[in-house]
Amino acid sequence: MSPVVEKLNPRKPSALSMKRDAQRGDKRGRTVAINEITLDEVRNDAIKFGLATEVLYQMNGGKEASIYLVYWKDFPLILKAYRFWQSAQAKKSKGFFAPGRMQAIAAKEYDLLLACFNAGMNVPTPVGRVGNYLTMRFVGNGLEPAPQLRNVQLEEPDLVLDEILDDYLIMYRDVHYVHGDLSAYNILWWEGRAWIIDLPQAYQVGPWAEMKRVVTLLRRDIVNLLQYFKKYGIRRDPDEIVKVFLSEYVPHNLRNYDETVAGGA
């Protein structure tokens, strides 16, 4: 048996959202008082839903998700729990209840990680998902996670920058997404390679995309990445890099979306 992947059906409640419905009782509406999740609850959920056989501890927590170190038999994994009972915009005394949205975000990250992995990018391999829980490969050694790129000293920074840009080009050209929050904070360094992580805010570059938004997000990602490499004395033109990306892929129906932007002006 391996960790399960729950098929996303927006019209059908997930296993975890049904549990939350029971927790809130007969209360309805977008906001209800829901207790902060505990480690024991995460452990019970992860084991019950077949995502892990052991949950060790919480590693950190972001704006909308908490990260846990878990095991599937002898293999360490990352368990990411999207907190639909509390968000950055909600007070602890008044949880934000949006199970459908958080379930969709978890499913999106799982699907995108899988697509990036299959396309040849260096990303943590997704393993399982139920409701707003997502498991993926643990990048690190034993119980010690890989450091963020911002906390390492690179021996060949030019080569590393090229490798990151090559991976990001795969994500844009082949998977048709922009990361949307790429920086030295969302790149891990392990075994001589950069690992791009944290994809829930990624924006799809498809026939219905807003290309001006695509260019804005793409350029911001490139600028943030280049900002880190300035400490190594590396200077590159972000607009020229954006031009390269756009020359590789723009949805056919959007090729004339804005000639001045597409031309780098």
C-alpha cells in the first residue's frame, strides 16, 4: 500500500471536509468558530486517511499551511496541511471555514508538482493527497531538511543560476505556469542541486490567461532571483530573460495580446 490520492470533485465533499462539517455542527456560513488544529489531530488524520504511518512533529507554518515531518513506513515525507479553519486574514477566535477552496489549492499543488516532476524539473515528488492534506518527498538528510538557497554559499553561482532558470523555463514553456513567488526563500539546496518548492500561488499560462499578469509575475520572479545572485557579483538583465521565456511560449490566441509588452518595452 502507498499513500492515497483523493480525486478532486468540487461538487462532492472530501473525507476531511466531512469531518469538519461534523466538527462545526449545525452552524452555517463562511465563518464559524473552529479550534486550532493540534498535532494529535494531524497525526490521526494522516494515518486514518492513509497519507502517513507516523507523524513526528511540525516543522514550520506559513500564511495558509503548516508543514510536518512524517514517515510512510521507512521513508520520510513532508506533510503540508492547508489550514481552512484559519487563514492569514482570520483571527484565531474566528476560524475561516473554506474547505472547498483549500482542498482545491492542495489538489492544484499536487497536480502541478507532478506535472513539473514529469517534465524534468527538480521539485519534491508529490506522493499523496486527501482533502487539504498533501504529502511530498522530504528533501534533506534524515531529520534535517535541506537549507533554503538564501542560507548557503555557492561555489559555482553562475552555473546554479543557469540551472534554476532552465528549470523555471521548463515550468513556463512545458507545464505552462509561472511560479508567482520565486525567490531564494522558495528554493532549497540539496545534493548540489536547487529544488524549486512552494507552488500553490502559481498562475496558469493558458488560452484564458491575462498575459499582462503573466509578464508581471514572471518578471517579478526573475528580479527576485537575480537579486539573490547579486551578492556573487552576477548581473543580468531581467527583461532580456523575460524575452527569452516569451519567445519560447505564448498561448496561440494571445500572441498579439500587447505588442509593446511582448517586445519588452
